[in-house]
Amino acid sequence: MNLKLWLDTVTTAFIVVGGFLALLQLRQTPKQRVRESALQMLHSFQTPEFLTAVNIVFDLREGLTKEDLEQRLGEKLTYHWLSEQVERRERLSRAEPSFRQHRVWSP
């Protein structure tokens, strides 16, 4: 095999591998975009109160009754009224998810 043929073969192999890697990167782009959007949304929620609430929830063990939960949290249970209002509203009228409400919407 002469040098020119060998170099042509190597060049073609690099082009094929480069094309494969480009396609792989294009497949990963939507996943990466969704991940970045979720992280940006999470950053907007990161207030001290939100982080405190997340830590409280993660420190709870599973299977607590309402009484156990109230006893364990005590003063930390500040959004109890709001959760009761949301539950009452959901019982009165089931909200239709926005993806169903706006399924015919187009830009």
C-alpha cells in the first residue's frame, strides 16, 4: 500500500468518525437544553425560605401521620393554611392541566 492510499484511508476514517460524533452531539443537545432549563428554573426558586422548606421535607421519614407531622414540625409548619386552601380548591373543582387546556395553541 503506498503512502497516498494510506493517508486517504486515514482521512476518510477521521471524517466518518467526526460525522458520527457530530450526530451524537446533536442527539444530546435537546437533553442538555432541557437540563439547563430545569436548572435555571431551580435557581429562580432558591430563596432561603424555599431551601429551608426543602431541607425540612427531606429530613422527614416516610409514613408519618398528620399528627406525627404536626408534632415533629411544630413551628416550622407555617404553610399549613395554604396547603389546606389548595386541597379545598382541588376538592371543589379539579383543575385541568395546562398542557390539556392549551393543547391546540400554536405560536
